[in-house]
Amino acid sequence: MSPVRKTATKLADGRELIYYDLHDGVAVLRDATDPRPLPPTTTVTEVRHDPLLGDDVVIASHRQTRTFLPPAEACPLCPSSPGRPTEIPASDYEVAVFENRFPSLAGPAGRCEVVCFTPDHHASFAGLTDARAALVLAVWTDRTAELAALPSVRQVFCFENRGEEIGVTLGHPHGQIYAYPFVTPRTERMLASAAAHAARTNGRGNLFDDIVAAEREDGRRIVLASDHWTAFVPYAAHWPYEVHLYPRRRVPDLLALDDAARTEFPQVYLELLRRFDRIFGDEPSLPPTPYVSAWHQAPFQDPRRSEFALHLELFTVRRAPGKLKFLAGSESGMNVFINDVPPEAAAERLREVASQ
């Protein structure tokens, strides 16, 4: 991958904006200023602890007024054009990151950033080139390092929501990064399970390693296996189509990925996304497959980091053409998931739609 050029600037209300460009010997000037008369951002964020469940809940009332599904011509994530300034003052960009104007977490309660993968409003991550996907991986890694250095941050979460069915409020291809001031409940459960597994095996087994090894040996749920990555549908998948992607060498976070895994990642990840787009066929009336793509990284400043395994979880809420998996009574009320698609059948389907 070519060296990455990073240019930091400020938006009109003081929020940080960072351009990331592949440095291919061509000088790219990122000096456009934000002409909008924006008032300072006002956030009301509070983290409350639920004593019954032990979870932390974020209260962010200012998000009620956030932008909701604007038409393409009013998209705030597209490059700026004459007479139409946006969140990105430049007339073009490769990847841009900025502080969310309506953050769930802010100040001592953490930070939220928006990652724009492409200036093309009608594109998707699956349509990116290998070089652009590699640049996004470099951006995720750089932002993880910078956000982890903030005194209040315990965990960094890079993710993408795609599709109105998922709940996106902006249609432009983008992801987000949350920097939490606590270890998230899901990660706490993983770490507790890993500790229990280590105790059962007298310290000889790592739960993440053993899960991946068992899936590779079984083979029925393997979706894609390469020299440096393994993708599989988990044995107890919660979602109709759900894939977990692990690097072959266990590392705690994106910062620790080696060059070989980084080099191979674009081909593997783009192939998975393209298969997700083909799961339900090519019906013109059906919108692209909605999904959540989520990086799970070890918490920082935590003695359990070395036992955690970086991995990506990719899943869709669509269970069949025109049918969604809703979190109804059992899931929402008792956190007991009921999956209508057997994981083995989901893996078989994801193998069937592999690129030719």
C-alpha cells in the first residue's frame, strides 16, 4: 500500500476534520475552509449505570434533532460544491473523518466520529477498489490509535451500518467510530467467557483460538479461508446471515495486525460484502442487503487485553426476500435470540454466491 497522507483541519463550529489520501506522488491540497455560519455544537451526554443488569446506558437527548434521510442533493457527506457547503468543504476526497455533529458520546463521556468511505453518494463499500478498502483499514487503525490515547477512552469501536432497515439516517456510504469511556457489555461477556474457558483448560486454551480451530476442523460453516483470514458462520449464530472474520494470527486490535494480514484484508472483506449483496438474488425491486459490520477490539488499559482476539462481525437483519428479522419479545425482552436460518444453511448459501 502507498503511504497515506493525513491532513487535519477544523469545521466552522470547531469540530475536527481529517482527510486521508493515498500518497502516490501527486500533491493534493486540502485547504478548503468551511463557510457555514454554524453555532458551536451543543451536546448533552450522560452515562448512567443500570444496577440491575450492570450495563452502562448513554443518554443523549440532543440527537433527537439529527439529520434524517435527506435527499441525495442535500446529503451532508458529499463533497461541497458551489452554493452547497457540506460537512466536507473539499470538492473531492478519498476518505474523510470528522467529529459527529450529533454524537452519542462527547467530552469526558467519549467521542464519536463519522468515516466517509467515498465521495460517491450512490456507491457502497462493496464497490470500492482494493486500494480504497486498504486505505479505510489504515484509517480505522490510525483512528483507533489516536482515540485510545485519550485519557477517558477504554474501548474503540469501528463499524458500518448499511440500509434503512438497519436504521441509518444518512444514505451516503459511511461508517462510524465510537470511543467509549467504559468497556462495553458485549466485550465484558466475551472476556468473562474467555476467562472461564482458560480456567476449564487450566490455562492451556484460549477461547477465541479454540473456536476458530473448531470451525476450521468442522468445515461446514466456513465461508472463506485464506492464508491470513478465516470467515465462518458461528455455530450459534444470532442473525439469519452472520459471518465472523478472524485473522489467522490472534491479535488484540487493529494496531497489531501484521503487514501480510493487512495486505490480504481488502480482497477477503470485499468478497464477503459482495456475497452479502448476492444472498437474496438480483431482484430489481429489492434494495441492497442491509447489514452491520462491526470490529471487536480489546479494551485499552486492561490486563485482559492479551486474551482477546480482534475480529469482525458482519450480519444482516434480512432473513428472506422482503422479510426482516425483528427483535421481538424473546430477543428484546429476554435477550434470547431465535434464528430462522440454520447456520450451516447460511454458510452454504454464502459459499454458493462466491465470485466467479
